[in-house]
Amino acid sequence: MRIRTLSRLGVDVRVEIGPTIAVAATASGQIDAPGGVLAVDPDRVVDWLGPLPVEALHGIGPKQAAALREFGVHCVGLLAAVPPATVQRLLGGRAGRVAAERARGIDPRPVTPRVLPATAAVRHTFAQQTLDGALVRAALLDLVVQLAHQLRRRGQVARGLTLTLRFAGGTAWEKTRRLPEASAHDDDLRTMAYRLIDAAGLQRGRLTGLALRGEDLVAADQVAQQISLDRVREDRLVAEATSDRIRAKFGPGAIGPAATFLRVS
């Protein structure tokens, strides 16, 4: 994870591994910037926590740390040795109970994956106001590719698309349409995006930016997929999957949007 983040985004991250949320979060504070990896063995949690200053324990704030230090508790090991009832008197009922448990490596909170968002949006801002229809469609095509790739990477499909156009002077135009079938494929999103921009009836409006948003997102495995007898479409889907693997390995800019829609023979 750390290598991929560095290579694709140029940003270092901290990776903490532990048997509980509190242990992993505590480990995060022990990694020097800019990033690194720290794994705490489940069998050595108490030994690892013991020497840490009491304020290093996840959930202990400055006021709580000051109260504990005033009582003579300056490290997590001493906090773990103090009777929980005493800690509760020092920090308060619930806060004291939680602190006493975490000092012993106890944290009953389950680790659950975050619910994926119901929408996803990508945006483009023009360097200067534009009337060029070809330039606008090229920018829209780039947004289609970005949005479709983002959805496939997250294992989601969109049931609708919203296109927002922003004009000089601060005005905006927005329209939403449902897709015939939920999809995260470049071709399907491109077709609907072009219908949306055609509906805008652009003539002399000077655009400053546009945004494309996938609506009513659902997990891809919850949507039935029909087998297509269109060889051209099937070939493009194969090329799309190949493009995704290339982007995953070399970064999102490895393939431009125009290449995505080249006909596969």
C-alpha cells in the first residue's frame, strides 16, 4: 500500500497494524514523519504499550494526561496497573473505563469496512473561458474515463449521471438522466454524457468548467449483467479491463481518454 501510494501519488503514508483499533491508532503516533510501517504483535501488546508515555495512548487528551500525571501515572504500563475504579474517579466514569481497558490492550470495537458513497464526482476547470465545442467534448470525455475507472476500482456501478456546466458570470446548468442499465463502462457513461451535453444546447455560452457525477451508486455484484452478442462491445470491454490493469500498475495517467475508445479489431 505504501509503495503504491508513493509511486502513484507521490505521497507517503503511515501504516499501522494491530489487534485492535486503539492499538493501531496508538502505533500511528509512534511513526516519525513522513511515513512508515509499524506492526504490533498481538502477543506483545501489553509489553509494547507499557513504556509509552500516557498521552501516547489513543483517546487520552491533554487534560486527561495532566490528571493522570498529577496522580503519578506517567506511562501506559502504570495506567494498566491502576485499578479501573481509581482511573474512573480520575477521568470520569466512561472515559476512565475506556482508558483503563485500552491501557491493557482491550478495545471491543469491531473493524468494519466503510460504506461506499452513493455518488461519485469528477470535475474539470478550463484555464480560460471557452466556446470551443471540441475542447468541451474532449474535457467531458476525460471526465467519463476518470469516473468510469473510479467506479470500477471501487466495485460500483451508476444508475444515473448528472452533468453540471458552469458559465462565465457564475451561472450554472445541471441535468440528470437515468442510465438504461446500471453501468461503470466507459462506452455506457460516454453515450449518456454526450446526450446530456447535447441537451444543454450550447451555442455562445462561455464555459469555465464542468462536472460529471455518478448517481445512485450500488455494488457491481448486486446488478445482473446481460451477455452481449455485440462483438465490438465485447472487444471494448476486454480492452477496458486491460486498461484498468495498466493504470493500476503505472498510474491513472498511463492511458489517455482517446485511446480508451479506439476500435479494437
